Amino acid sequence: MKKSKNKFIFIYFLFLLFVFFITFSNVCSSALFNSTPELVDRLNGAFESIKGWLLTLATPAAAVAVGVGVFMKKFSFGDEERIRVAKKLIRGSLFSYAFILAINLILAAIKSLVE
């Protein structure tokens, strides 16, 4: 009986020590390391710049692809293969552009929730 009680007290003490350690480490780490390192700031800035450039280039690229598809369809002269390829090109470029805009919207929503 006494060994069982001592074992229970020992396990309870270890549990309390573990909880205290986890709590103290979170408090200390948040107090000591609350600023972002310079490398992380530079990487975040670089990724934001890349995202901006991709969004800037996506609109003209989609317009050119749709234009090529329209001209290909217009000047196919009844060739079924060219008409099919033109429709596929137009549809694919519009879906890709919509996907890029949707991803940008989702990332902006996630960023607003995080901050």
C-alpha cells in the first residue's frame, strides 16, 4: 500500500514538473524571441515581391493566350482539329487565370486571419 502511494505521489510530482516546465518554456521563449530574424523578413519580402510579379504577369499572359485561341479558331477554315485546340487553349487559359486569382484571394484571406 505504501509503495503504491509513493509511486502515485512520484508520478503526480513528475506531471506537475512537466506542466510547469512547458508553461515556463513558452513564457520564456515568447519573452526572449518575440522579434523576427532579418533573414525571415528578407525571405517574406522576396516571396511577396515574387507573388506581385506573378500576378502582374498573369493578366497579360492570359489575354495573349485567349487572343491566340480566338485567332486560331477564326482562321481555322473549318479544320476540326484546330477548332478543338483553340477551344482547349481558350478554356485552359481562362481556368488558369481564374485559379491564380482564386489562390491570391485565399492567400489574402489567410493572411488577414493570421494577422
